[in-house]
Amino acid sequence: MEFRGFLGADSSVKKAFVQGKLFALPMGYPAMTLGDSKVYGYLLSLSNPKILNELDVLEDYQPHRQTP
């Protein structure tokens, strides 16, 4: 995956994994729980913390959203 254009030149991207169980939610995005499988992804180290705000907008993250 290419993250550099979005994250900035000083950010780093490394392949990584955690122990868990990955599954798809009905809303169309993934979720993870405790488990014994390896869940692969990327570890992003951001040079500019303001990028997190841009990712929140991209992912429609709303921390105070009421759950149905």
C-alpha cells in the first residue's frame, strides 16, 4: 500500500501483525477481538499528529456519536 503521499515524507510505514480475530461488521468495516490468529496490517508512525484529524474525517470517525 502507498501511504507516503498522504502521511508525509517523514512518516514511516512498517508491516506488522497482532494476535486477535478479525471479522467484518454489518456496517461495512472491520473489527477485531481477542483471539489466537495473526491479524496483519501496517504500523504507521506519523511525523505530523494533525494527520490523525484528516484520517478521522476520511473514516467518518465521530467520537461522541450515539450508537444505535
